[in-house]
Amino acid sequence: MADRALAGRRAVVTGSNSGIGLGVAEALAAAGADVVINSFTDTPEDHALAERLARDHGVAVRYIPADMSKPADCRALVEKAGHCDILVNNAGIQHVAPIPEFPAEKWDAIIAINLSSAFHTTAAALPMMQAAGWGRIVNIASAHGLTASPFKSAYVAAKHGIVGLTKVTALETAAEDITCNAICPGYVLTPIVEKQIPDQMKTHNMSREDVIAKVMLARQPSGQFATVDQIGATTVFLCSDAAAQITGTTISVDGGWTAL
């Protein structure tokens, strides 16, 4: 795919001031797209990040705060962007507990941020895409959108829901030049994951290397983390002309996790 293949397109990426979302925003900007990045905060550092992306990639980048647990904020994010050719639904949170002990408020928050937000942003973006005659929606799901793990009831339910929403969106737009797909990463080495490693070392009384190999990547046959750059590049591919007939499906970036 040629450089700057997405020049002239505008992308909205939710939950994108760090981690996977930031990697996706970087990749889209590098491909020439103007980008709206987002989180629930509104700090000078957030706006400085947008300025840095714009400077590095020669595109227009804005930071728009929005609380993705609130439907009105989700829709307003897309409306404030002014136009949306590419929507990447990435915002998400996690909590781990057995079902009888899972706090109801955590369930509600995870479903709202990880699943319902994608419905609301999609509902706001689709009329813009339909009016323009072109659109790409990429939902960042998870290996847990295709399989399950104990103690992650809300996260697994939300990510399975994202995969279902992806399929419905694709079917409703199949006759138009609009696609909707889900990327299902396994463990990705993000700042959040990095912060979990010392705690896991203490919990399991293991070295860093053993925690990564025997705890975190125990279900990832490659024995390697995916990277934010790989998720970003996969997103750019799904927005490209080469992927125009790929819609309603999932792409696993999980080192073989879901092949087990």
C-alpha cells in the first residue's frame, strides 16, 4: 500500500491517548489521515499529544475529551469531529473477579465503555459515512471476543458483543462502500500491561521472564506479545482499498491464542 494512502480521510479513535489507541492513531496519521484522538481527561498533556502527532506526521490532529460511559458524550465526540470517514472503537476498561463477587457497578461500567460506546459512536458516524459514500469502522475487540477466561465475565461479554455488533453493522452497510471489522488482539505490550508485571511477579513469586512466559503468555502460543504497531498496521490495512471486500469479520492478532 502506498504511503499516505488515507490522505484526505478523517479518523476518530476512541480511548487513544495511550496504548493500543495511540498506536492506531499514530498509524492512521502516518498513512495521511487527519485524526481525532480521545480520552475522558482534558489535560495540557492530552492536547500536547495531539500537537506532537500533527507535527510528526504532517496532518491535522485534534484532542476531544469525552466520557465513553455516557451515550451523549459518545455521540457528541463524533459530531464535534465534524466528519468521520474512519471510526476506530477502542475505548475499554477491565476488572477481574468471580461472578458472585463481581461489583455490579463494574459490570455496568465495562459494558458501557467497552460495548455501548461503540454502538453510540457508530450510530453517529454512519450517516456521515453514508452521505460521503465511503467509510471504515474498525472495532478493537479481543481474543476474549472469540473465547473466554474465568473471572472476566463483563469483559468477555462486552467483547463478544463487539463482535456481534461488528457483524450487524457490516450487514446493514454491505451494499455501500462502508466496511466494519473487528481486530481481536491477544496480549499486547502496552503501558498498562507493563505496570501489571511487577504485581504479578510479587503475586506468583516469579521473575519477570517467568511471569511473562508462564502467566501472561501462557495461552499465547507464539510466546510473544503483540505490539501496538502491529495493531495499528492492521487497522490501516482494513481501511485500505485492498480490504474493500473484507467486512463483518474478525482478524486475530493473538500469536495463535484462538487457534487452540
